[in-house]
Amino acid sequence: MVGQAALVAAMLGGCAESDMPRELTAEQVGEVGCVDCTGTESLPGVRDLALGPNGEVVVLASAEPLIRVFDLGGLPGAAFGSRGRGPGEFVAPSHVFVRADGTIQVVDMGARALRRFDTRGRLLESVAIPDIPVGAGADPESGTWFVTTTFAKSALRRVDNTGTGIELVLDSLEALVPAVPGHPLSLSPAVSPDGTVALGDGIENYRITVFNDDGDVMRQIERDLPRTRKSDDELAAEARRIQDRAGGQPMGPSGSTAGGIDEYWPYFDRERGMDFDDAGRLWVRTSRGNRQESTTFDLFDRTGEFLGEISLNRSITAFDVDADILVGSTRGEYDVPTITFWRIR
């Protein structure tokens, strides 16, 4: 189904005219996934996705084939990838990215490796990553990756475009981004076309720190906003999930556990909630609004100046955006996993 929706931007002053998202519209140009789909269009779940150089989307699915390629109209292309420890197989893939030449790159958290494939799914190389990669971002032009890893402590590493060089950029992230009790520090960097890297807190503060590729702080982006409180139904559902993971042990008198239940949503998803477009603008997927029916993005220019709030009438989790296309992991009829394409004008 193709439709068109207006993107509402609450603008602030002080922005360059060329950077201001005035009267932007989003025209839905494609969708993948439905109740009666067959083949690769039948999506079992989406772990991550990425836009290719010709507008195609590469989907990292939760079931084989793990890598699926679709064009803007939703027509399937290449599909490959099975679980295993052999050449070209995956243990626990977590992030996918596409270089400007169409090369498909996948971070395998379970194998602690970065794997590169050609457009037909043929394995080109596999690069070992120190420690456990929990987040990743890349620049499509240079092909350089930035990977957050965790083991004894969390760090940020740079993987060059040849895959032969892995450098430590930041040896500790705990002071920058506080860990959530009971959970590993899992966050993904957003990488700008100029090579700068953004990492965000999002849990306790609306704070995003932008670094150069050597790890030097360039600027901080902050917003003074109230956090969104979870509804009683959302708190109850989260308590049930925690209780199930704890083997059915009863909750404490206040409904808390050793890890605790945060009554408020984070400001934004720090694991898959940020992306730079080709103009160097930073898109931040927030938790504001009705998360079941819509998604609100905050948009910042190349200097970190706030440009406005942009809303889409679909709930989006993982997303990618380039010059004029935004693609997101969504939910369709009967809560079926879908991929939706919008053309941004």
C-alpha cells in the first residue's frame, strides 16, 4: 500500500536555510511483508536493515535466509545466509551495512567477526573483532566501521575499509554512557559522512557526544525534556517479562527486581536509534508520542543545532536513511513484521 504523509517539524531559529526540514513530506513507496506472503517476503522478524547505493534494502532477518535483499518496490533479490560456523555462515549476526560499491557487511556478535559479501552473497573476507561486538555503525563511502565492544569493559574500535586494521579509539565508555544495572552496555555509534562518530546516553539524559575518528570530543548535543512515563499496562507487561526471565520468581512488593523496572522510557534508543543521512544531519529516533502507532524523530544539523521534530505514522524500530529514502522495520496487519520505504522530499 502506497500513501503520503506530511512530516511535521517544530522549527527553532538559528539554522541554515538549506538544513531546515521545511514542508518535508514522506511518500510511502514500498512495503515488504504481509499475512499471506511466501518466500523471502515472509519476514519472521527483523534484527537490522540497511540501504544500498541504489535504494535497495538489505534485511538481517531472524530466520534463514538471514540476509534478504529487496528493491524499493518490495521485489526480492538475493537471499543467503545460514546458521553455523563454516565459511559464510553466522552464529549470532547483529548488524548489517552496505558500502557504496554494494558490498554487504555483517557483524556477527557470536563469532566476534565482521564478514563481507558481494551482492550475490559470496563471502569475500572475514575479519576477527577483539572482545564481543555489541554495536556498530559505518560510513558508506569509506567503508570504515566503528564497533562498540564489551568484555571486562566497553570500548570503541575502528575497523578500516580493508579489514586489516583494527584500532582502539576509546578504551572506556562507562563514564560517557552509564550502564543499565543488570544489562551489558549495548549501544551503536552513528557515523557521519565526514567520519565523525556519535554515541548517545538516552537513558538518564538526552545527551549525544560527537567524536572525531581519533576519539577527541568535538561537541555535545543535549535537550532539556521530560521523560515519557510508561503506562500501567506497559509496566505490567515489563514486569511479566522480567518475571519470566527470572524463572517465575515473584516480584518485590513494589514490583521491582534486582535490576529494577524503570518507570520511564529512555529519551531515545541508544542501540539502534541514531543515523546520519548523506547531508550529515543526525536523525534520532525518540520514545515520545504513541510508540504503537507512530514514530517521532529529532533532527540535528551538522553543527549539532536542533532542526525540529519529524513524525511518521508508523511505529519504527531499526531504520536507515540516506539522501531521500528512509526505510524502517515496522509492523503490519495482525502485528506481522514488515519493512516500509518512504521517499523524503
